[in-house]
Amino acid sequence: MVAAALAAVAACSSAGGSGGSGGSEKEDRAGARAATGVRPIAALRSAEKTTGNADSARIRTTTTMGFLLSMTTDGSLAWDDGISGTVTITCTGGSTAELMRRLGTTSMEARYLPDAYYAKMSGTFAARTGGKHWIRYGYDDLAAVAGGSGALLKDQMQNTTPNKSIQMLLASGDVKKVGEETVDGQATTHYAGTVEVADLAGRSSSLTASRLAALKKQLTQAGVGTETVDIWVNGRDLLVKKTEKATTANGTMTQTAHYSDYGVQVSAQKPPARDTEDFGTLLEKRGLAGPTS
């Protein structure tokens, strides 16, 4: 159904991060060499703090999810006071892309604001929803209609920042330094590890016990067991790139994110109310309201 597919797009687009750099390559190389003498945990703790304190960055991601979806995102996000910013999401393949083509476009603008996530749809879609082009995904609504996974989605869309990938590795208890590599023209140190997905959700989110239990059940039903995470950190302790890979019942999920221009100015404005349809209202109109716990 249309609303369910749009929710899936919102969920996938929320996995994006933010990132970047600055400074000379010579400085980055010196920092990367110095990092070789530091234990991975200590180095990652420093990178987690520095990246988290950077407040904003430009992002570029590529995501695939089995036969369901392949997509890219490109834009800027800030996280100094919740997540805010604007990105362009393009569906490049999978059944979700085919659905989006039928709705008139495979690319959309998405805006993150403190209260909600907004997605701009095509004129074809607007013609089916009373002429409105924007869908508002209130974070509380996402939690209500999708059970445990919706609660995690709410938590991620409000709180996911680039340093979360580093936190994942720190929480995994399985971290190794792979070596030094050049990424996006910068000298970086590559770290990798394996995360138990259900356990990670409990460690890195603020979910209640009941929602966490529902989430773990849904993750099990989806066939998700473990996730591999790789990150690349430059000599200024900033995240430059991350990849995540997991096996699900719908196929392999992979995401690669590149980060640049930390500290970039970010703006996102709420779309006009007269041109916005609430996601919860859209579900009610189609009789698709889901679980509330």
C-alpha cells in the first residue's frame, strides 16, 4: 500500500548519517599515523566525542535492502538540538522504486525538524491526497503505528547522529583496527566490528522495556541476527565514512555513508500547512492504522 511503502522509505532514509573533514592532508596523515599507536577503544572514544561535538555536516549515502529498495541520499544535517536538515532521497531500484515511479517520481526532498520528518511527493501523489504534496511523519505517530520497530525508528530519526556508528562499535565489544587507508582524499584509520542487532538496540536507544521486547520480536521475525560495521576516521578524529551490512528475511541490507564539511550551516523550514498531509491521517483515510504499542 502507498502509505506503508512511504513509511518504508522514511525508515530507510533515516539510516543516513553526516560527515566530513577539514584541514590539510599532511595534518590528516600525521594524525592517522599517530592513531596507530593508540588502542582501538581509546581511539574510537576520542573520535566519537569529536564527531558528536561537530554539530553538523554534509551527507551522502547509498542504501540497498534486498529486492525491496536501493536508494541514495544527499544533503546536510545538524544535530546540536535534535536532528534537523534537508536531504534529497532518490530511489534507484527495488519494488519501492517501482511504486514511486507509479506515483510520479523516484526522487523527493526530505526535511528533518524537531517534531517530525517531512517528505515532498509528486503531483501525481498530491492528486490522490487532496492536492497536498508534503507528508508529515510525526515521530510519535511512527512509534504508534509500527510497534517496536516504529519506536526504534522514532528514536533513530530524532537522535541518530554520525557518531552513533562509532558508538555501535564501542557497544559491540568486538572492535579491531584494520589499517590505514585513503578515503575521499584523506588519510584515515579503518576500524571494524560485528554487532548483535537486538542487543545493540537495547544499548544504544532509549526505548522502554515493552517496546524493546516488541522490537526484538520483530527483528527475529525479519531474520536479522548480526550486523557488521566498518568506519574510517581521519587525523582530526572525525568520521569520514561508514558501512553497515546485515542479513534480513528480505535480503541483505547494506549502507555506505560519506561525511564532509563538518560545521556547515544547515537550515530546514516546515512546509506550508495547507500543502501538508499528516501520515497518521493518511493511514486513517485508508484504514491502515496499525498497532499502538
